[in-house]
Amino acid sequence: MSGREEECFAGTAAAPGVGVGPGLVVRGDHEFVRRRPIELSQIPAELERLEIALLKTREELLEAKAELVRSWSQASDSLFEAHLLAVEDPTILEAVKRRLELEKICVEAAYQEVIRSFVEQMQRIDDVYLRERALDVRDVGKRVLRNLRGDENAGFGLDQPGVVVADSLLLSDLVSLDRRLLLGLVTEEGSQSCHAAILAQSLNIPAVVGVRDILNQIEEGTEVLVDGFAGVVILRPSEERKVQAQAEQARFVALTQEAREKQGPAVTIDGQQVRISANVELPEDLPLIRENGADGVGLYRTEFLFLRSEKGPSEEEQFALYREAAEWAKPNRLVIRTLDVGGDKLLPWLSVRPLETNPFLGIRGIRLSLQRQELFRTQLRAILRASTQGNVALMFPMVTDVSEFRRARELLGRVRQELEAEGHRLEDVPCGMMIETPAAALMADLLAEEADFFSIGTNDLEQYTLAVDRLNDRVSSLYPSPHPAVLRLIQRIVEEARKHGRPVGVCGEMASNLALLPFFVALGVEELSMGSVLIPRVKTAVRRIRVADASEGVNAALLRKEAPEVLEGFNRLAEHFYPELLAP
């Protein structure tokens, strides 16, 4: 093995940093469970076996949760809440019972098949956060199967410093690792919002996810370099490569410390300010917004609240969490996005209509909220009540038409009147919208007359503009980002918003891309929202930009016709302003 040359694998950068060490290879449990037939009379005994396995699983998760608090104190133990809920999910348990009765097979097979079915459905969801929750269900399923089969030693551990390379990771297994020995994480599956990535970001552990086929190429103990800046993993890295990576890590640490010490706004050389805000996926992200100098929260996703509930969170439950977020963000602004589910990503307890033929174009976002107004009203009440705790704004997702926004805002007005009549003191809450479809981009001039602000969701905007499923590698790779069509739409959105005096933010993956930063600055985008750990780096980059030079370079790049040529122009511009910040 030592004579082989280095191999490079591309993935998604999930947590910044560089780690080098021997690989600990963890392959998932794909063992076939035989569909052993049973008699109808055996079903009660099979269900009892399942109940025992579920109780043991719950005990293990609670123990792992306690270990998280003891040994990994920077991360919140709420990471385990989704796992604990999945253990006792009544929908799953009822499905297992039905399968036992219909198929008359052993409970191991019935449980495994139900979990696979649930996971497959959830992984078709066009929402990264909700799709990652499918991994919670699968992780719990693996652990329950271990206990059903009596696999006592199915976990793994580190006995020396190393890089964990896996298809995916059980959160409880990850927590059990000695953090001092964990040099990096690599997974074949997952995205920036999977729990492994969230934990890695919290603990400053370099991580790259979505690295296809690496398990077929690596052997136990192979030296691995994890580049969490570039989203690259290298097997058997050369000494030169390691020196370069370690130098990049040292630069990152120094720049991050410099940016954290300079807890002020991000202002260009010629005086243009850009708010660099945080995307918040879960409550445990909140402490990071202050630690990394965020200028507020540009996107507070609320889906996790509904995922953790069996029938929908109450007004008081939502109010408590929104109040906490507002307190963490103040005096800066907290932008809360109302519930963004629907279509193929309906929650188990939420039924709107029979399965849609094309759920990506179905009942989702604001469409769902307007159809399920009792759910919507509860959320709006909680958001308005939280306004007294800080600087709160809200925005509606997937707005494509003026009438949708008007209906939603009218309902907001009625809810405000109700609360005031009940004696609640409320603050003014700016009301904006996500611009995520070509329709909304083309209607930006009319929508700007209605909304207080825009937030451009570049992930969906790319998908809907290019008619590309971002989850389908066969087509997504055909249209590299940034595509000129998407850039032109973004340009139009910003121009129309500025004509009407409406601020514009960007909260998709493009927002933290340093190659695109001069483009957004030149356009006059007021806010860029991203994962908290990326904020110090982006703030430093903004402070190196001169707007006049950026505008000239951006205009030249936009004259090019193909995405690779546009990106080449943007890369040159970024290298001109902040070469030391870019991954080598």
C-alpha cells in the first residue's frame, strides 16, 4: 500500500479545518435479515421481543446523551431528541405490527423493512434538513436491530489518533469516541445539515461528507487527509500535500482568531457594509452565533420543531424557542422562516391530500401554510409574541405570486389584532419573503411593492431555474454552479428590490462561497447568511474588497456564456482580493 500514489475524492465541505491520520474504516450494517415465517399465534411474543429491544435502545441513547453532556460539553444534548422520538414513533410501531399480521414474518425482518420504507420515502424529500432526519430513523433502526439480534459488540472506537471514514455514522457511536483522538470525519452519505456535520462544526473537527465510493478504495490504517475547506479527501497524501494542508489550517486558525477578536461589522475598503448572519438549523447552533461574530440570524429554520412533535408543537413550545433565539441574536435581527414542508415532505402526523404525482411542484411552503391555517396561525402567534424579546422579523417560504403573500400578510395582521385584544404587547415585525423560483424572480418588481425585504434561497432557485434535481447526480453535474441564468435572475431580484428600497439577503449555499462574494458585494446585497463557523472567514474577506474593483471584475465575468468560464472569472477576482483565504 505504501507504494501507491495519492488518490483524491471530492465531497461536500461540512466543517472547516484539516486533519491527517490513519483511517478507521466503519462500514454500515447491511447484513441480510432472513424473512423467517411465523405463526399468527407468535405475533404477541414477537412484539414483546421488539418492546424489549426498544427499551434497551432507549437506555443506550439516554446513556449516550449523558456522555455527550459529560465529555462533549460544547454540543447540545438535544441532538439526541430526534433519535429518542424515533425509538417510540407510533407510526413506525403501527407499521411493524401491520406487517407482522399481513406478512407473518419475524419481527427483525418486519422492523427492518418498515425502517427501509420510511427512510426511502424521507430521502426523496427535497429539503436537506428534513432529508437528513431520515438518517436519524435509520440510525435508530440499526441500533434496534442490533438489540433484536443480540449484537453486543457492534460499535467501534478509537484507540489511537485517527480519521473516521464511514458510509454514515450513528450519532450515539460518534459521541462515544474520544474527542482527543478524533482527527477528522469522512462519510459517503450526508450533507452539511447531518448530525455528524453539526457535531463536527460545534467541536471544530474537520469533516467532509457525501464522498462517493471512498470505502471501496480505502483499507484500514491508510493515511487520510481531510480538507474541510475544499471538501476534499486524499488517501496516502504526499508530504508536500500535507505541508500545504497544515499551512492552510494554520492560516485558518489565525484568521478565525483575528476575525473573532475584531467583533465588528464587515465593511469593504471603500465603506460598504455587508451583514454576515447565521443560518440556524437547531437550538444548539445558537451559542455559535456570538462565538463567531454573526450579525444576527438571517435564516432560522422552524422545521425541527415540527419534526420533534407527534401532533405539531404548541404555541407555548414555539414561543419559548423563538424567544430564546431572539435573546441570543439581540441586538441584531432574528429572521424566522415559517414552516417549509409539504408535497413529498409531509410530516407523519400531517396529511393534506393523497400522494402527489409531482410533489416538488405540489403543496409546499406557503401553499401548505395557507391550506392549514390553524397550524399557520399558531406559528404566527408564537412569532409575534417573541417580538418583545428582541429584533424579530419573519419571512414566508416558496412565494410565487403576489396573492399568496397578501393572503399570508393579511392573516398575520388578523393574528396581531387578536393578540393585542388579549392584552399582549407586540413589537413591529418586518415581513419578508423567500425568492426561490423563477416566477418570483421575474415578479420581483411587483413583490417588492408588498414585502419588507427579500431573502434569496439560491439552492431552490438553481433547481427550479435549471429544471435539475439536485439529488440526481446524472443531471446535477451537467449544470455546474454558478450558472449564468441563475446569476442573471439574482441580479434582477437585487436591482428591483433596490428600486423599491427593499433590502436583500442571500441564504443558500452560494452565500458562503468566497468565489461569489465579490459578485454579491458588487450587486449591493445587504446580508449573507451561512453556517456560523464560516462567518469569521467571510467577514475577513469582505474587509479586503474594494467595491469599484469588484464591480468591474464581476461585469467582465458575467459577459461569459458558460458556467465554468464565469467561475474562472470569479475565482480570479477572489484571488485578487484575498488569495490567502482561498483553499490551495
